[in-house]
Amino acid sequence: MSEPTTPRPWSSLILWMLLPAIATALLALAASSWRWPTRVEIEFTTRRLAFTTGDTENPVLNVRVPFSSLVTERCDTMTFVPSELAVTDPASPTPQPLTLPDRTVRLACRDPDSKLTLRPPEATSAKILGTVDRFQVDAGARVVLEAHATGEIDKTREAELTVDIDRARTLTLTAPGELAIEAEFVELESDGAVPITGDFRTYHARLEDPDPWLELGFTRDPTVIIVLPAAKASGIFVSTPIPIETVELLYETLTGELVSPLLSEATLSYPEFPSIGAVTIPRDELLGIGELGTAQLKGLELDAVGSFPVKDAGAAGLRLTFDGIAGKARSTDLAFSTDYRLTVWDRFAHGSLWQRLTAAVAWALATAWIGRERWQKLSAGR
């Protein structure tokens, strides 16, 4: 008499075949919360921008940037070769000519409060004094740009760009014609005695070909304020992308509070995943971008016309696009914080079709293989 056949445990077979689906669900749950460094593009306009340049020497300012006046603090020297030179001070407004055996004038800024201001002579109404021809910056320098504007939004409006650089070397200017150089706590090192003593002097110079240039040298971290007509502000920066290692978007108020420097809403998008819609970031939220991989600033422009929602008469903006891989991309308001990095699930769901097909085929093959193995074991009576 034959032994009764043991019923096949179909429930066990079904459970084993569900394992790939269960594992996939658990992986999807983990992937939906695991964020990964993400390439983002962020378009924004800001009154202040700080960044560290890449590991190769790249210019920031364009060549031949016009200026109507220029101020530099914490410079080391200013050198120029005038055809005529005179000097005044607050107590002696009448210019006193200076005759130097060597025509080369060297002004030395040895005091921590040294300051040099280049401006047109009082008698002229020239809109352009000269041009910034070269601003040499070392690789890895920290650059801080801050924009401001003066005057009404019309033909009299001027833009002010403050540039702080911790590794600047030289700044070359061309200013043919007459100019005034206000010197505060600055020494004249050229041969020839200065007939006026005091900490505040104004040098009146005429520069002519072949020497219409001035060169400023730096050994400290200088601050340079470039003032130019608003109509000429848009071409002040280089048109090529600027490689960067860090970027910072913070503005400190007069009371010491750190606030957002954005002048309009920022737009964040994902170039590698165009199916994900762009995100709008309110301008009053603090935007943090950090832990950068390959990153650059593109399309940097100085907007002094005020084509953004802020109607402050002194508002001028730096308009640009950040493009790079960010290990940190977050905005914060008083109550909430939003992380803009994509999750692993986002990358899968919005990735290419072949990636999703590959995952589906892998899941199907795993399910079929487990089912086949269990069926064979059950058929053998195990």
C-alpha cells in the first residue's frame, strides 16, 4: 500500500516568490530618504556674493572695465609715471607743483588705515575716468562681491561694486588725462621732498602716452570699490564660467544680523533630470550651498538698473547662475528647512528609460529564479 502524498506547501512557495517584491519595497523606502550629492542650477540675483576660486588662475573682472572713480583700502603700493604732478592738503588748497628727479611716483600704504581714492578733478564733469585693465588674482582666493547703487534710476545713476580679495596681487588701471588721487595715511617714496606734511593729501596728476597707467600692488587682503555709470555695469565681469570651490550667500545688517542677500526669488533646477520641475526659492530664505564637487558661476552680471522686485534706491544686484554638484543644497526660513538634493529614488524614478527597464528585468529574473528553485525543491519532496 502506497504512502499518502504530502500536500505541497503552496503558501511557502508564494512567500518565497514575494521576497524580491518585499526587498524592493524596503529598498524603495530607504532610497526615498537617502539623499545624494546632486548637480543643480540656481539662477538668482543677490546684493552680496562670496566664493573661493578654483585651483587654476582665472580672471573675475573683464578687461577694460570703465570706472568714474575707484577706492582701494589695505593696498601696498601705487606706482605711476605722471607728466605733471602737484599736491594739496586741507590746509593748503592751492596745488603746489612737485618736481621729481625720477618721474616714477610710488605711494606706499604702510598704515592699516591707508586709503587711496581716484576721482576726476573738481573742474571736470567726465563720466569715465579710466579703465580697469587687469585684476590679477591667485588660484584659491576668496572673493567677496557686493553691489550698491547711487542716484535715481536714470542717466545719473551709478553702480558701486565692492571687491574684497584675500589673494590679489596687482590691479592695473589706465587713466589718460587729469585725475586726482586722495591719499589718507599714505607716504610718497619717490625721490624729491614733499612740501606739505600731514596724513591727508591730494595729488593732482596728468598721465599721458606712453605711460597712462597706474599699478596697485597688494601684500594684504585689499578692498577695492569700483564706481561706474549704471549703463556700463553689465559688462564688468568675464563672460566665461568661473570655476569655484565654495560659495556663500549671506548678508550682515548694520545690527549684525545675518539675512538673505537675495533680491528676487531664486530658481533651482536639475540639468541631469529635466523631467523634474524647477523649484522657486523665496528671496527671504537663507540659501546654503556647500560640499561642492565640480562647480562654476555662469553669466555673472552687475544689474544697477534695479530690474528686480526690491525698489530700494540703493539696490543693485549681482545676477548669475550657479551650476555644480552640491553635497549641501538647503534653504531655511524661521520655521522650516528644505533639502533640495535628490534622493536615490528620485534618480531612479526620473532617470533614463533603460535604467528603469534594467531594474524591472532584474526584479522579474530574481522572482522567476527564486520561484523555480523553490518549485524544484517542493517537487522533490523537500
